[in-house]
Amino acid sequence: MRQPRYLLRTFGCQMNEHDSERIAGLLTADGYVATREAADASVVVFNTCAIRENADNRLYGNLGHLRPLKQANPRMRIVVAGCLAQKDGGTIRERAPWVDVVVGTHALPGLLDLLHRAETEGPQLDVREQTEIFPSALPALREVAHHAWVSIAVGCDNACTFCIVPLVRGPQLSRPIGDVLAEVHGLARRGVVEITLLGQNVNTYGRDLTVPGSARRPLFADLLRAVNRVEGLRRIRFTSPHPHDFTPDVIDAMAESDKVCEHIHFPLQSGSDRVLRAMRRSYRRERYLDWLERIRAAIPDIAVSTDIIVGFPGETQEDFEDTLDVVRRARFDQAYTFQYSPRPGTRAAEMDGQLDKHEVQERFDRLVALQEAIALEQMREQVGSSAEVLIEGLGRKGGARGRTRGNRVVHVGGEHAPGTFLDVRIVGAHPHHLDGELAAGGPGGSRSERKRASVSPPEPREPAPIR
Ligand code: SAM
Ligand code: SF4
């Protein structure tokens, strides 16, 4: 008998990619196999994102495209999962009544049950408010064998006024350190060489945990050190730390742990203190730059990426110039730039001073042009250097594509399987990738030289947390 097929489309951040691996794992365990064709699928799953408005539009556009297929094949099941499912719940079926299952972020473990019930009882909705089983505990099917996303915490206790995450993912819930380590050991035994630890605010990991019989909770620095001891692993990444909660022990743990890659995603959001205050981001521009300096002093070859929002309500030309100024001073290797998008239910959506779209576009274009120029300069500095590249897949112009420890994309000629480590000489630079040639001696695997000063920065100034 032909096995049933599923088509899974993922939108949004790494947390959704992580959850999609679980959706694929659950469906595979139930006898499904993946397909790329909606017409061929018994189940189509959209794992959605709610961070920006266009994510909503894309979902309803995609659901519209599926409607004729569903009419032609009423046995096809359509599932909407993820943050938009959590946010919109029953509204999704009002706007697209041909959807069979709406499953929120906390209800993922019940996906198969909901699908089976949809067969006999009709449309199902589960947007419960609390996570009972960490999605990480579910079976996972990964697209690549060498890398895994590892969730260390779900939800967020901050209240950034632009952000919908606390509404759709709930308060922070850290995973017990033993569970995280058990998963990482298991992954390493199965040949995973690179992991990315995931949380909305990784450096508050553990604050909500209690360890029976212990006076001290495990914190993010402890977790980094413990994961660094796992045999077989070669690279550890994490995303994202919040600049407000960054502490010297995390820098120390990064500097001491040879598997922790020389890359940090350090979201700025705005370079204006006035806007940061309105965003309820409780660090200020000078403190942010100060931290960056300390991180770079402790880990000299570290690459830095960031997130920046343009056009937050009330952002003046002067505020925007402040952002450009921080971008010039910080010299990010990469920036994810966003135009502010009002999200229903967030404080910023109700604020006065929502900006004109053309004005925002103009600022956005200026920011992107500045950042592209800086990124290219940073990339050019890599030309002539050697790097360890972990191959991820096919390159655009033939050949292979991989990443350095600094998270820089490198294109290399020749056929190289995903998961292969190569020693590469950097010969060309572009704003978003480098060109590399195999270093003399061919495919390698040697650890890139690490030049780390063991600096323990002074205690940070503690601003009063704004919660
Ligand atoms: N926890 C991360 C942090 O604190 O930086 C952010 C996670 S969020 C999934 C990823 C990025 O989306 C944010 O850093 C922000 O730049 C962007 N973002 C979130 N809400 C937004 C909004 N309403 N409009 C535009 N960009 C937004
Ligand atoms: Fe959203 Fe702020 Fe939490 Fe990041 S820290 S997920 S931006 S509320």
C-alpha cells in the first residue's frame, strides 16, 4: 500500500524550524513520508510565524491556493500550527473554513491525536495556554544529519513593546539541564557535530528552574560549559542572548569553551536611547557598545550579527541617525533589518506616532545600504585567511556551500557532502558570502586556530530591569 504523504512548510525563526523537525518526526512515526507537491499530499502543514504582518498575509494567501485542491480531494487534511495558530485560533477557520486542524505552540505533542480526531469528528482546534511536554521530547526528523536545533527554553519573560512572542509562546520555561544534556549526548552519538541552543533569551536560561537538593540553579554559562564537554560535538552555537541580561560569566564560558563558535547574535533593535526606552529594551546604546567591546576583547575573532527595527512608533529622524551611528560604530558582520510591523495585542501597536510607510522604507533602504557596505568591508578582511568550513549543501554556482565557525557562508568548488569539514583559504568576498579554495592538503577537519584572551570583564552596570 502507498504510504500517505505530508507536505510541511515552515515560516519564521529557528524555533519554528525546531518545531517543524518535531512535526516531521511525529508524522514519520505515524507512517507518513514527505513530499514537495501539495497535490500529492494527504496532509499539508503550515508551521506559521506571527512576528510581522506579512506573515499573516502569506498564510492566508497559501491557504487560498490550497482551497481548489481541498475541493478536489476532500480527504486532504490541512493543518495550521505555530505562532499564528496560537494567536488567531478560531479566526483561522473563520477566514479559511477548509482548514482541518489548528494547533497552537503549546499543543504540538497532540498533533497526531488532533489529525485522527479530524477524520471522524471534523475540524479540531487546540490552542491551550501552557506547555506540558517540551516539543524537544518528541521524535525529530532532521533535514541534515550533522546539525540539530536544541531548545533550552520556550517563551519569554520580557515585554518588549513591539513583540508578540510572549503572547504566543508564553512565559519562559527552561528545560531541565539533565534533559538538554541527555538530548545533546544522544545527538552526538548519532553523528551530529554542530548544535544550536535555542531560546528567546538564552542568557536567562535556568532562572525559573529549581534543582532539588541544590542551592544553585544551573545558568546559561553552566550549560555552555557542560555541553562543551560532550564528546563528538565540534561546534556549539546559540541564539539569542538579550543584551540586558548579558553577564561576564557567559563571556568567560564562551571564551573557555573551545567548541563554542566565534559568533554572537546580539540584537540591538535601535540605536536611540529614547526608542529603546519606548521599546522597553532595558539597555542603552553606550552600554550595548560597551558589552560588544568586552566580548570582542575576550574573543578577538568573534563575528557579530544583530536585529534592527526601523520605524518604531515615534521614531524621529534624529533617533534613526542614532541607529546609523551605532551601526557605524558596532561594525556588525551581519544585520537582520526589519520594518516595524504593528502586532495586535502589543503595546507598541496602540502607540501614537505610527510612521508613514514611505518614510520607513526610505530609512530602511539607508540602513541596509550602510550595513551592506560595512558587511562587505568586514568580509574583505577575511580574504587571505584560512578557515574551517562545515559543508551544509549545494552552492548556487555548483560546488558546495558551508559555514565558518564565525557563521560566514563560504562557497567552495567541488563536490562535498553535507557534514564534511574542510580547511579552506578565503579568496573572495561579497556582502553575504565568501569564496573559498581548498587549502593545500585538501579536505581537512583541523580545528581552526583559536586566539582567545582569557579576560573576565568587570561586573556590568545593572540597570533596573523594566518589566
Ligand atoms: N528574543 C529575540 C530578542 O530579544 O532579540 C527576538 C526574537 S524575534 C523572533 C526576532 C526579531 O524580530 C526581533 O529581534 C526583532 O528585531 C524582530 N521583530 C519582532 N517583532 C517585530 C515587529 N513587530 N516588527 C518588526 N520586527 C519585529
Ligand atoms: Fe520578544 Fe523581547 Fe522576548 Fe525577544 S526578549 S522574544 S524581542 S519580548
